[in-house]
Amino acid sequence: MRAIEATFLFGQPDATEIWLCRHADCYQDMGAEPDPPLSDWGREQARKLAERAAKTGVEAVYASNMRRAIQTAEALGLPVSIDERLREFGNDARAAAEAAMDQDTVAWTEDISAAQQRIREALDEIAARHPGRRVVAVAHGGIILAHLCDLMRVAFPHLRILPYYTSVTVIRYRDGKRRVGSIGDTAHLEPITGPP
């Protein structure tokens, strides 16, 4: 059994652990702004994520170049490195929402393979910069789903999950291996009751 655990990089001190997190809520009371800030509810979610991360020894924080991701990352209290490759598909929240709602005719503004390649490369580089450490990367629901499909060899968007606001998806890296440790963990938000 220990050999199987080692294959999936559990308990391996030289494995890098990336917490791939979705940004906090920005949609409550959102107007027509293309790059909205976090809502009050979102700031509370980001605060709870920060409390959780503070207990675990996070070494570095990365975020997409969108305000909602940057503000979520800033709540963790560490310097934030911006990486545009963590952005949503062509920054198209509408298409990502349609895919999450199981619509078959989503009009993507970016090729799925290209999107999967850019986030794979971004996370591989982040892991290489922080060997054996824990890092947070704040991204977006659709691109997280795309990356999980890529890692788990599931055709996009047929993995039927919705990464919730500030959910933690753990991916471990070592020697060119990528292993999913958990998907969409929201323990820091429990019980999830919806916006106030």
C-alpha cells in the first residue's frame, strides 16, 4: 500500500504541492464590469481561505491577472506573483458557465488544447520554482476544470464538477509526475449557506 501512496506522491517530502484555488465570489451585486472586484461575500471567503492556508506553511502565492483572482490571492498576506496563464478561457466567464451547466454547444473563444497547455506549463514552472514546498495558485473555475480533465484524461468538459469559490484542488508534482490529491475542497467554508 505504501508503494501506491508513494506513486501518488502522498507523504513525499520532495514533492511540490500546489493548491489550485478558484477565486472568491465577485458576482453578487455585479454590474456590467468586465473585471469585477470581490463582493463582500467574496472577501469573507478569501479571509477563510487565508486562515486555512496560514495553518499549512504556504511558501508562495500566484494569481491570474484578473482582479478577482488577485484580490483573493492578496488576502493570503504573502506577495502575489501574477501569471496570465492562470486566466479563464479567453477570459470568457460565459462559456465556462455554459460548460458547467452541461450545455453541448459552448462557443469557446480559445482552443481547449491551447488553454490546457498554458495552465499545465504555468503550474509545471511554478512547481519547479518551489521544490518540496506548498504553493497557492488562484485561477478560475473553467480553467481549473480544463486542467483536471487534462490530468485525469477525461474529455473536456465531461468531468462534472464545479470548482466552488475558494475551493482547493491539490496537485502534487515530482520528477515530471503530476498527481491529483483532492478536488474542490471547501472545508474552510463549511457550512456553505450561500450569499448573506
